[in-house]
Amino acid sequence: MDPDADPIQRFAVDLRHLRRRAGLTYQEMSGLANYSVTALSQAAGGRDLPTASVLRAYVRACGGDENAWTRRLLTLTASVPTNRRETVGAEPRTPPYLGMETYQPEDRDRFFGRERLVAQLLDRLDTQPFLAVFGPSGSGKSSLLRAGMIGTIRADDAPAGRHRVALLLTPGQQPLRALASSLAALAELPPAAVLADLDRDPAGADLLVRTALAGRPQGTEVVLVVDQFEEVFTLCGDARQRDRFITALLGIALRPHCPGRVVLGVRADFYGHCASDRPLLDALQDRQFLVGQMSTDELRTVVTEPARRAGLRVESILVAAVVADLRAGGGPGALPHLSHALLETWRHRHGDKLTLDAYQAAGGLSGAIAQTADHLYDNLDEAGRRTARWILLRLTVGEGGEATRRPVDRAELTAGPGGQRAVDTVLTALTDARLVSVTDGRVQLAHEALLHAWPTFQTWLTDDRDDLRLQRRLSHAAAEWTTHDRDAGFLWRGSRLAVAWQWTQSHPEAVNEREREFLAASGALERDELTTSRRQNRRLAVLAATLAALVLLAATATAIAVDQRRTLARERDRATAEKLAVQAASSPHPLALLLSMESLRLNPSDRGRAALLHGVLRPQRNTTTLTGHTGSVHAVVLSADGRTVVSAGDDRTVRRWDVATGAPVGAPLTGHTDPVEGLATSPDGTIVSGGDDGTIRRWDGTTGEPLGEPIRGHSDNVKSVAISADAAMIVSGSKDRTVRRWHAATGAALGPPLVGHTDHVWSVAMGADRRLIVSAGWDHTVRRWDSDTGRQIGAPLRGHVGPVLDVAVHTGSSLIVSGGQDGTVRRWNAAAGTPVGTPLTGHSAPVEAVAVTPDGKTIISAGRDRTVRLWNARTGAPLDAPLLGHRDQVRFVAVSRDGGTVATAGRDRTVRLWRTEPGAPIGPTLRGVKDQFARVAAHPHQAMIASGHGDGTVRRWHAVTGEPIGAPLAGHGDQVTSVAFSPDGRRIYSASQDGTLRRWDAATGAPIGAASRGHTAEVASVAVDPTGAMVATAGWDGTVRRWDAETGAPLGPPLLGHTDTVNTVLFAQGGAMIVAAGHDGTIRRWDTRTGTAHGGPLPAGAPVEALAVSPDGTVIAAASAPNAVRRWNAESGSEVGEPLVGHHETVTQVAFDPGGRTISAVDRDGVIIRWDVGTGRRTGPPLSGYVDHVGRVAFVPGTAAVAVARPDQTIQVFSIDVRQWAEHACAIAGRNLTPAEWNRYVGHGQPYHRTCARFPVPTGP
């Protein structure tokens, strides 16, 4: 190759020089760069310029400067003639594949592979007017409905004589409005008039359809396709609008003689949400259509047909590779990954041929999306990256694995962190890369696959959880304010405004112009209200103040100075407290707990309480992030006493850190002349390191001084070292394909090299008994050796499909664990050499590191997918969610000898410490709950909680330990909607959507008698009178019914009066009165014995979901509009006092404490407010920040604890006493802030003190 021939060959020559200096073969580079050997060799081939993504991977693997090489590539690309570039053809071509974008009706000619399913769907539609198409995210159901079904209908391919008009809508935040717009366009009517009709009579939607089709040929039908139907649950927060929308759809599809058919597209994981709506559930019976995986022939068609139509050829080996990748790990939701990989393969094509090399260069099935996103993100400047993050996070709703797309109006994306020009530029780039789609002024992610396939996005969603929650609330509130013509009633006030305002000061780039205007208007309104309320008092005080001023003038001058100092101090403390609360929300444990407690000490605020409550309820594993390395960190170990962590990496140094504080210990240990790859520590504190310079070095763990001369003998890089438990032997593995043994004290070789591996040895480990050496290598094998004789034990352990990158051994349980480039973790019997169980799968990229806890119970793995995962060593089951935090590949993992701490090293230049067991939460978490928002009740005398569930069971739990009591109580045929204990605690009563009431023995769980039947619809609530003689139930049939508590027999006729569903029922006046509330917005009372109405209905002003009666039976409390709690005298029906206000969202639960002195209310944001019953004043600050939405709440008798059913399918029991939170936080933290931490975070003249009095001041920095 001639470097003087042209710029491309000169570029290639320089790339080759870079590889040679790094001492890497293309095979080694492939393992490091995640690209094929062919793609990497072609990058330096001199025929064409490489893509930026391949170049960065090439340079990164060789340790070069990625930014400098990328700039050089961009400069060269601009100067090279078009005919030398990789993508041929002067004319731009329309891609044959759409990437992650959904195929639309107009894309029918490019939509392949689902012909059979389209025909089946249209056949079902001929006989069934209502269908729900279920499929996992990424299974292609939206494309099936749009390009397949609607495309076929609009192409007029229907049978002769059948005329259909296809309408398409997505529900969004206002599904009824979306439906009205579609029907209005069809009927040529004003949308506002149609919306009003639907709101007034949603069941009459079929009349609108008939009207719209009046002038069309006889027999014409409307096919209404509602894609992404799950948005009615994720985006629509108005239950009334959701109900009307569903009612309208069912009216169109199921009303006799209506010429309408409805097809829903629903993500399969939202089936349970659909089942929670009884009319919808009834309609779904036998009307479901499932979208599964494609057959092999269909997959081949997906790959080849679009290319053939575009005049392109496809390598047969590419087709085979794609099908193999999908079958090996694609799953039913892999179609967006496939489509995007094919789009990127087209972009990497050579001429008119799609090749395997292009597919691999694009990242293949598993890496194409991340590679495209990384490529775009890496090529943005700093302002562009902030803007991209801001845009993408606004396009999501939910958190972590529950996150989903959130379509937004283009107008919401204004004035981002880099300004409007940056927003426009980045949005264009995201759209061009097909990561985001913009249609009719709406912006959304091209597909939810981006949320899960791009590790950077996952990290954002995890790291910014609390900020995202607040931002989404702010965005929703600003949109509501704008929609309602900026009505002041929609503005924020009080603590919610204060928290939002404080947050925007630290995140000014996170809000758009509309949100800034909303906050400004809220602040102005609050100031105006405050000014108005003070004005009258000021007028009355003018005269007295004037006279007093003359008398006290001299004293006032002194008092003002003192008061000003006090005011300044208070303001300083308030500002510091807010800053600490913000920092606590984003800090790891235990620092977060300590900062939140200091925040509350300085100024008891909502934000500080939220941070502390979140910490004690959900203790985290992440403890400390150690930064200091200037390159990738390759290895990490913990000292025998667990006090010191040692790391090594690309910067050729070995570094020591204090585990407790994260501070560096001494200076870096230098001596290696190339990157350090291997580390080990001995029980006596000696540090052993192995490097790419081919040497092994020993260091005094206390002083950092080198011990003896470097150990030499390997002829290539030393990749791994280990030391025996008795500190007598060092073992090393090298790229020279050998394993060697060394005398730990003298450095002398012990016997000849251990030879057997046919490729690089990448990892070595020793058993605790010193007799076993285990090695792993690029020859795809794990090998065992006798440490005394050096002989190989048995045959190599084979199973990994690719290089084995790490190995660990636990002698006590005879277990060897290995991690490989195939992305699996495998277990082996150390003695027999046989596999144990099936491979552990979960990583989406090669597994770089494995470890086993000293007790042998837990396996820890880490990989290039940036995650750390914990597994049950015996069963192979994953333990908890992956640990996220590293922003690049995780290269090494180690565990302390007590098993309590895990250390990981990453290519992001950090070492991170994690707890293998998070600190115990302040109260038990009841797990095994089978649905969201379970119904809960507390035993009146014992530490027992009963819960009702969507699977039709009732479960019993110990309120202190959280352990289940006995087996689930099964008998109901549908969801349990309400549970109650008898006053003596001996019985549990449960109501269900199956229309029945059941009785159970609370101690044994045995059913008592037969189910009580009488309601003609769902039973929504159950209550037991204080004497235990009668049970009352409320039903969706609009009735309240009475039952004999002993026999279950009905007592008298139903109690009538409500004109809509009855949601809740209770007893009052010692059991003499029954009180019920319903969707008709009224509360009604009856005489328990006679069943006659007691006075007239009590108007609540809105449907009542929450109702409570004081323990003495004299006061009724209920949630009422707007976001308030109102009280009535149970006997007279007269209202008691003023409404109890303070909530900013709909109140979902109301309860009196067992003593009847306090009312507590919970809103849908999870905010708990308590009021004194006598005065109506708050008894403390709101408790907020724990969860977005809570379900049922029950007080645990005799304690200050509540049981809260949560949306993550758990029931959390915790105290509402902030003092107990602080005590428990100290128990979790186990220490105080160090003086250095105090100065860094608290500072500002605050004298140091111990946050947790029982722990000493930490020594050191």
C-alpha cells in the first residue's frame, strides 16, 4: 500500500501503524471492539473510508484518541470524491427498510412477512366486529394493523360487494377527543359538537357512525383501528374520560345493526389493565388475536423481498446469519431490532449488495440500535448532547423497565438547554437517524426498542428517576393550564410550587418556555394572594404601628439588626437544606441518607422528607463511585480485611482506596510500562499485579512500596493473576497461551509452564484449598490444573460459543463459574467437570467478569452491556434487577471476603462499590403480590394484614416480618375488590368482581360456608358492623346489601337510592347506620335494622372513591372535588367545618386513625396529609415523594404504621413518624459524614456535628 498514493491509503496506513503499536491481532480487536474481523480489517484496507462507528471501535481497541481520529475522518470524508465513498450511486435512494419506524398504510408495498397473519385478521374481522390484537412490544402489531390490515382495506382488495372505510387513531392523553376528531372527519361535522355528544352519551357513538355512512353505498362499514390502546392507561389520567372512550368503542362495535367494527392494538403486558375494566373484559372474551414470532420462511421474506424490490442483492450467508441471530436470542419483540439492523446494513452496503460484513459492521441484531444512537450522540457537541438527552427523556413516560413512549406536541420541544436552534438541529438528526419520528406535529420515539436497546438511555432513565417524575408532572400541569385558556385554577401553589421552583433553579435547561410561563404565573398568583390577604391586616395596624414606632424607635433599631441576622441565617439554612435534599436524591447510599437527615435538621421541608423516606423504604445497593484513573479500569480487588479496594488500568497505575470514604490511599503505584490487566491481594496484604508489559509485580499493601524485582517469564501480555489462600503461590495467565506458577515471596518460577490452551489465556483463578487452578481462554475452553504437579485435570470444559473471558471458583461448593463472549454465564462442577444447570442468560453483550460470594450462594457477573447482575448460584435465577451505574463496559468484578461488598471496574474510568444486600427497609415489604394496588385490611388486635388480589385470592401477612401466613385463600372466580376483618379478628370477609361475598377463618385460612350471592354485578366494597353480627356490601349494580355475618344469608331487601355504581360502604353510629358512596356523587345513609333511608343524600360534588367513618361513628369523611376532604355529621347530615385542603391531585383514600383524632388522606401522587379532627388543621407536613400512585391504605392498629399497596406489586408497611425514619436511616448508614464530606456538602459556616449520635466521627479525610 502506498501512503503517498491518495489520502485514503495514507489514512489506512496510519490505522495499521496504530494497531501494530497496540500489539493486537484483528481477532483480539474483534473481541474488544464488538465488530467482525472483516469489518476491522476493511477499515484499514485502503479501498474505502470506514464508517465513523467502526473507526471509533478500531481506535478505542488500540488505545488511540477517538476524537482526533474522528475529526480526521470527517475532514477526509469532505474532501474525498463521492465515487470513492462507501455508499455508491450519485442519486439518493429510498431505503428498502424503515428501521424502528412503524410501517404505515402507504408502506404496504414494502411490508413483508405477515401476509398469512393479515389474511387471518381480515377473516376474523368478517365474523367478529370487535377484536383486540395482542403482542409483545416489538412484535410488529402496529405495522400489521397499519400497513397490513388498513393498507389492504384502502387498496380495495376486499371481496366484491364489501365496502370498508378504515379509520386510525391512537388514544393519547385525551382518547375521547381523539375519537371525536376521527368520527367528525368521517361525518363532516364540527369536532367540538361530536366531542360534546360523546361526552354526554358515549354509548350512542354508533349513531355517529350511522350518520357518517348515510350517503355511502349500502353495506359500507367503518373499521376503527385504535393502535397503542395501552395509552388509555399510561397517558390518560382521567378515569371518567377513559370509561367513556371504552363505552363508545363498545357501542360502535357491539350495538346491533351498527355498521362499525373496532380493532384494538394492545401491548401484551397490558392485558391485566384491560381485564380490570369489566365491560372491556366481557367484550374481549373469544375476541383476541395474538401476534407471535415469524416462521423461518417469513423472516427470510422480511430480509430479501424489500431489497429485491429496490434492485439490491442479498448474500445468502447474510440471510442465514440474521435468521440464526433471531432464533438464538431475538425473542418475539425483536422485529424493530431486525428492521433497524437491516436499515444500517443497507447504509453500510457495498454497491448493490447487502453483505454479512455490512451487517456485522452495523452492529448486528443486538447492537445496531445502540451503535446508531451512540454514533449520533458521540458526534454532537456538548450542547447538542444535553439537548438530545432533554428531548429523548421528554418522549418517555414511566421508569426503567416500565418506561414507554410518550408522544408530545412539537410545541412542547421549545427552548431546550441549547436553545431553539439546537433543538431543531438535534431533532432533525434524530429523525434522519430514524430514532425519532415526527408526524402531523407530533413527535415520538420511533419505537420503544430504543428504550431498552441503548444502554445510555437506560442509564438516563435510572439515574434521573426523581427528576423525570417532577418534570413530567410539570409538563402535564403546564399543558392543562394552556388547554384551559390559562385558567388560574390550574396553577400551582404552596409546597408543590416551591419544590418545582427550587428544582428549576438547579435544572434550568430541563424546562421549556410553556413550563417557565406556567411557573412564573403560579408564582405571581401566589404573591398576589399573599399580598391581598395581608393588605387588610396592614390597614388595621397602621395607626397602632405609627404610635408604637415613636416610642420604640431606639429599641427597634437594635432589634432590626438582630432580626436581619436571624433572617439571613434562616434563609441560609433553608437554601442549604434544599441543596442537600436535591443532592441526596442523586447520591448513593449511605451519603444520600446522611444528606437528607441534615437537610431536615436545617429546614424540615417536603423535599427533605421525600428523600429520607425514599431512602429508608428502598435502600440502594450502590455505595461509592471512585474516580481518579485516567483511562479504562481493567481490574479491581478488595483487601482481606475489606477496608481497602485496589484497582488498576490503562493508565499503567495501581491505586488504593478507602472503602468507607472512597478517598484514595497514598499515591498511585507506578512501575508497569503498559496497561495493568490483572490484580490479586493476599491475606497478608500483599498486592500482585500483572501487565501488558509482560511482568508481574508485588507491592506492600500498606506502604505501596514494590517488593522485590518484577517477575518475568511470560513472552506476551499478562492478562490475569491470582494468589493462593496461604499467600505462598502466585498464578498468572498470558496471551502466550500458558499458565505459570511463581513463589510468592521470592518470585521464582515453580515448575514448567502449564501448557494446553491453544489461544490466549484470559483469566486464572485458584480454589480456597490451594490445590486447584482454573484457567479460561480464547480457545473457548475452561481448564483445571493440579497446582502442585501442574498436570491438567480431566478434559477441557466446553460449552461457550466463543472466547471465555473470566473464570471464578468456589471450592466449598465445588463450583466453577465462567463468563464468555457469547453473553452467557455458565456453571460447572469443579470435581467432575460437568455443566451445572443451563447457561445464565440476561446480558445483552459479552460477559467480561464473574465472581462468587464466599458463602457460594450468589454469582455476580458484569459485562459490556454496562450492567452488573446477581444470580442464585444453585438455581441460576436472577436476584433483583441489574445494577446500573457504569456508563461503559464493566471489565472486572470482585467481592469482599465477608460477601457484603462488590467492587466493579469499568471502561468509564471508574470503580464502583455495591452492597450485595441492600440495607433493610424501615418496614416490611410484602412480596408475592400478584397485581397492582391490592386491597388491604389490618387485623384489629394482631400483627396481621389481609390483602385481596387480581388473581381472585386473599393472602395473609405478618405485619412486622412481612412473611406470608399460610397459603393463599382461593375461591373467588375473579379479582378481589375489598377485604375486611371481623371486630374480634377471627374472620376475614372478601368481596369480588365475581359478584360474591366470602368468609374465611383468619387463623387457619379455611373457607366458612358457601359464597353469598345476590349482587348482579361486581361487589366493590365490604364492611362489618362493630358488633360483628352483620356484613354490608356495595355493588356496581347500584345497590347496598346486608348479610348475616355468621351464616352469610341475606338480611332484607337491597338498599336502593344510588343512581350509579356504589363504590364503598361503611357502618356508622356504632353499627346503627349504613353509609355508602358512589359514582353518582352522593353519600347515602340507611337505618341498619330497617333498611329505610336516613335523611337525604349528602352531595359530594363528584364521584366518591374514598369514604371513612370516625371510630365513634359520628363523623363521615369523604374525598370531594376539587382535591379536598369534607366532613358531615352522621346523624344530621350537616357539614362539619370547612373542607380539608392541601392536596393538588385527586384524593384516593381517606382514613381516621384508630383513636379518631386524626384524618389522613392520600392522593394519586402518593402525598399523605393529616388533619386534626377537632380543629381541621394539619398535624404535620405532607409526606410525599415515595411513589407516583398508591393504592389502598390501612392503619396497623396500635402502631404509627400504615400498610400501602403499591403499583410495583408489593405492599409496604412503614411508620409515618419521621423520627423513626431518621433512627432507621442511621442504622442503614452505619456512620457519620466525614469532615471532608461535611465541608463539601454542608459547609457554609455550619459547625460539624454527628448526624447519627451513636456513631463516632470518621477518621481521615
